[in-house]
Amino acid sequence: MKKMKTGFGKLDFLFTVIVGAAVLVTIIPFLNVIAMSLSSPEAITRGSVWLWPAGLNAEAYKAVFTDLSMIWALVYTIILTIFYTVLAMILTVLLAYPLTKNRLRGRKFFTFIFVFTMYFSGGVIPEYILFKNLKIINTMTVLVIPGLLSVYNMIILKSFLMGLPASIEESAYLDGASDFCILFKIILPLSKPILATLCLFYAVFRWNTFQDVLYFVTNSKLYTLQLKLNMLINITQSSELTQFEGANPTRIAAENIKSASIIFATVPIVLVYPWLQKYFVTGMTLGAVKE
Amino acid sequence: MKKRVKCAAVMTALAIGSACLTACGPKSDNTEAGEKTTLRVEIFDRGDVPAGAGTITDNALIRWIQEEFGDPNNIQMEFVSVPRDQEIQQLNVLMSAGEAPDIVFSYSYNTLYDFYKRGGLADLTEYVQNSSNLKNILGDDILKRGQVDGKQVMIPGRRILTGRMAQLIRQDWLDKVGMKAPETKDEFYEVLKAFKEKDPGNVGEKNIPWAISASTPYFTDLLYSFAEWDEMSEAERAVTPWPMKPGFKEGLRFMNKLYNEGLISPDFALDKDSKQMQADFANGYVGFINDDFGRPLQSGSYYETLKKTVPDAKLTAVDTFNDKDGKHPKEIYTPVGLYIVVPASSDNAEAAVKYLDWMAQEDVLLTMQFGWENKTYKLDENGFPVVLETDEAKKLHWYNLGFDIAVIVNGKYLGSQERSVEFNAVATGENKDLYIDCYKNSIRDGWEPVTLPPNDALIKYETNISTKFTELVTKSIMAPSAEFDSLYDKLQKEFVEVGGKEVNEAAVKQYDEIMK
């Protein structure tokens, strides 16, 4: 048997350079935003801030943290995200598991019905009219129910469950376990990686999506953090617009406050990743290889 | 085995059932509060509500409107907030769903015109005729701009300050090179050359006599000053795209010369958001700038930073881009801010115009714009409101709230244009006189762009020609002098071919029809 090559080969070097470059491209804008959030507005006007803050101060963070509407948006968005993720996971599991069972009559039909919705959607205006008639415009419900089940995520889970050995289930059944018992005591504990991944998908989706908030919510108390952020950034970017309108541009948040708000809105969801990291990699690649 | 089949079916049914909840929710009946009319009014949400002031749709000013206008007229006011920068998308959804507020407005004439074409706007002619306050403050000229096919379907808000761009030069640099403030293009060129050669700011290689960016308004007034107005028909003067107007090439030739002699920002083409231009200015590298009038003078802007970098820096307002008749033509804004409409789906068109007419009274407008005397503002010796900067005052009223509620005017309105200019000038503190000079320059010999309703050619070719326009301008300026002519001619021909010709023909035809 040939001895395995150890050490750092040419190819390894190449990969390191490529991956390193990709990391830099991702991380530099992030560092730039952090540096800006800690700099004085004056230094930013001079264009002297790149990766290191100039005129170091925490005024911007003070402004963000004393802005009650931002704090409320953060709390509200966290509650919304957790609530949504839990409900979405329950639905996804309860749908995906039965659909893996051959003994379910009409299984193909049900699967088709769900997959069908992936190809067609009504569009924003019919959706708006529907929600209006359901009286859920301007409520938290409109941010939870319409997107509660992602068929894509359900199919991922279904494929994973189909990969589990049928014999485990058979033996549990022979021991007298009910279907619910099998699902909750045996199947789900075995599926932790995929469940963690799907939780993350749902949570990140809810955290980052602001289009539905934009269209279906006009009560500013129900704005999520990302919508507030979107408003803040787009408005500060358009100083030409404010000039054209005659609004007062100097009353609008400065560059450093904008950056601090970006960090404020991004850090909470980034913090979730390390907790799910150990499941995440396995979950993503599961089902990629057929054995 | 049968039991298990059932069980699986139950689970699926559970999941389907919950997913279908959206489709079969309870249909609650409409509950309307008595005979009170509910008047729904759009308001921009700029995300700048001060802490403790409530929300954009529920605050002291809005309660005041309810008490002063709503209650006496048995009207319930309801403000509907629309995020400022997503306004058009949101409006499209609301209009299509028939759920738009009774009072809707936008700066985009084209969007509203489109609603009109699809039958989406109510005819307000009759109501406006009976609104003396509103007619008084807007005047016939402005109201006319909201008429289509002889019907008053839009009510234009009145723009108070129509000035757009103004030029500023470093007086301290002029003093050091021993020159007076330039008044013509030739003098301007000499000054730029002196700035380059003598380096009065002592900044070496970073010296930029005139800072520009990729955003063309920062130098288009110069290009326009080369236009050969005599050679054009009235319609061509008004609506023909610039690269097809005689004289445009000479303007670019001048810019090309400045570029090749190192008199303008070398990397202007990369500076898309003008941040570099402003940073260079703030760092004291720049001698001359043609920016939005007043913007550099406001507190927190780059002039303030410049004075910290170079303590004896001083700016003077100049107006140098003369044409061959000795005039200083420059683009100004039309005297219209946003356009206010009432959707055809609304039952409250009359109440809506009534509200606008009520707003047009002087004392109401003053309260909407500034709040309440001694609570949110004080009157100075000249009768100008001075906004109080206390936390208590901010909870009651803030700048952009007044701005966004008083939609019939754009910018602070204090009875006349002169007073409004002076009010804004006072707000810039020590730059007051400079501000007034800038404003005067910005409207001197100003020409107003003509707003045409969108036509098919423009919709089809707009992207084409605007991309080509940028390419034409940027490449021509950056070309080596010897290649300028051939490059310009080639790109100008392309501009005409990718849609310039069609757009021009359609616009000229449309203009002639309107003016007939």
C-alpha cells in the first residue's frame, strides 16, 4: 500500500488561496461596516475610514440603543421569528413524515398538490386582496401564516426520512409503539441534523424577509427590524432625493448610525449559527449521496 | 395495519388543514362607526420618529388635525404610512387592490399619469373650483400642471424653492493666487489653471481644481452653456435629448480639455455616489464645486468638515458658465413638488379636497409645518419661526413630519418665496449670506424642464439612451485630445441609433400637440 501523502501540496496551496480570497471578499465589507459604526461622521465624510475606525467613539451605538423603536423592533422580530419557526417546523414534520409512508393512500396525489404550489403563485396583488378579505392585513398573523410551510424544506425533510432504515421503525412497531410514539421518540431524535438545518432556514427566512412586511403591514409598530433597516439605509443613501424634495437631509441619520444599525440587526441572527454549526454541515450534505 | 393507515392520514390532514387556514378564515362583517366618514390619508414614513413622540400615524400633530378638522366635520382621519423609498411599489399594490387611501401622492408624475390612463383617478375639477384657499395658495399656473384632458385629476403641491445647482469657489485659494472671482468661462478656466499650477492649498498631487463625480448634474450646467439655442426650434429646445442638440459636442470638448490638463477629478467616472467628490472637498484638495445649492452649507455637511481641516478656508458663490449671449442658463426645478390625487375607488373625493383646502389656510399651514408657538418654535424679530431643539419640542413636532403632512407645499412655505429663502438661509447659521447668494445664482437665467406624459418610445428606449448617454459623456471626457472628435462622433451616432431618434421624434410631436 502506498503511503498517504502528508503535508502541504501545490493543490492545497491553490485551494487555500481561492478560499482565502472568498473569505476576504465576504469579510472586508463587514469589517468596513463595523469600522464605520465606530467612527465619527466627520471622519466618514473625509473618506478616511476603511477597516479601522477613525475618531473612535460609540455615539452611534448609543443612538441606536436609546432608540426605543429599534429595541422594540428587535424584541418583536425575535418573538416573531421564534413563533414562526416553531409553527413551521411542526407543520413540516407532520406533513413530511406521513408522505414517506407507502401505506398512506393518495400519497402521490398529496405530494403533487404540494409540489404544484412551487410552480405557481398568485402574485402580490391577489395575495393582498385575499389577506384583506381575511382581515389579517396589519396583523402579526399575516407574517406568520402565509409562509408557514415551505414545500422545499418539506421535501428536504422527506428525502432524509426516506433514507432512514425501515427496520428501525418495524421493530418499534412490533414492540407496540404507536405512530406518534415512533415519530417523536425514534424518528425525530435520529433527524436532529436535518431539523436543525431546517430551523435555521425558516428562522433566517423570517428574520431577513421584509417584502411581506412592506406590502401587508402599514402599522409602524409591527415593522420588523429588517424593514426598519431597509428604510434607514435607502433613505440615507438618497441625499439627492431629499434635496429634490426639499426635505432636510441633515436631520436624517448619519452614516455611522446607519452602520451601527446594520450591525444591530445582523448580530442576533449571526449568533444563532455557532449553536447550530455542529448539525449544520451534516444536515446540508445529507441525502447528497445515495448508498 | 388499518389503524396505521388512518393515523398517517390524520397527520397529513392536520398539515393540509393548517396550511389551508389562510383560504378559509372567518369572514367577519363590516362594522362601520356610525355615519362618520373615514378619510384615509397617505403619509411617508421616513423612519425618523423621535423617541417618545408616538408613531408616524399617531402623534400630537395628527391628534390636532383630528380635533381641528376631523371632529367639526364629523370626519375620522386615518393616516396610512408608506415607507418613503418603497412608495411606488406600495402604491401599485394598493391601487390595484382598490385599497388605496383617499388622498394619495407621489413625486412620480408618470406613475400617477399611468393610474389616470387606466381610469384610476377621480376628477376633482368641480371640488377644486370651490376651494378658494387652495386656489389662492397654488395659483392657476400650478393647478394647470395637474390637469389632463381638461380635467383636474391631480393637485400639484407648490415647490417653493426652484433653484437646483450652485457653484462655490475657495476664496482663500483665489486670494493666494491673487485672482478675482471668475465671472465667465474663460476666467473660470484661467482660475482652474492657476489653482493647478500654483497649488494654493499646498496639497501636492492631490490637488483637484474642480471636483466632479460620475453623477452628471455636477457638470451638466457647463455643457448646457454651450448649446446653440438659435439653431433649434421651440420644441427642440424644450424636449430634444441633449446629445442631439447643437453645441453639446463643444461642451464635452471643453470638459475633455479640462480632463487632459488635470483640472477635474481624475477618477470621477468611478465615483458613482459622489462620496469621493465630497471627501476630497472636505479634505481641502478642491478649489471649485458645482453642487446642489445649499447642501454644502447645511450643518454637518462637508463645508463644516473642511473648516476643521483648513481653518481659514472660505467659500464664495460664483456663477461662471456663461453662454455666448452672456447669460448663465441652468436647469431649475419646475414649481411643482409632489402631485396629489384621489383614487377613483374612493367615495370621499369631496372630503379629501375639503381637507386640502382647510390645510391651505395660513395659520393651519404654519401649525402643520412648525407646530405650536412657544412649544415647538419661537418667532424671531423678523417673524421667522425658530424651531426649539428641546426634547419636549421634538416629541410634539419634528421637521420632516411637518414636511410630509403639509403636502400642498414643498419646502417650508412662509407666505412668499423671498421669505422662504430667507428662512432657510437663517437655518444655515453663519452661512446665511452665502446661502442667499447661492440661491440667487441657482435660479439666474434658469430654464425649467418640460414634463411630458410618458410616451411609448420613451418607455421602450429609456434604458438604452440613458446608458448610452453616460457612456458618451464619460468616454468623451476621458478621451485623449486627438481622438476626441472621432470618438464623440461615433458614440453620438450610436446614441441616435439606439433610440435617440425615436425618442426625439415622439417628444417633439407630443410637445407640438400640447402647445397647439
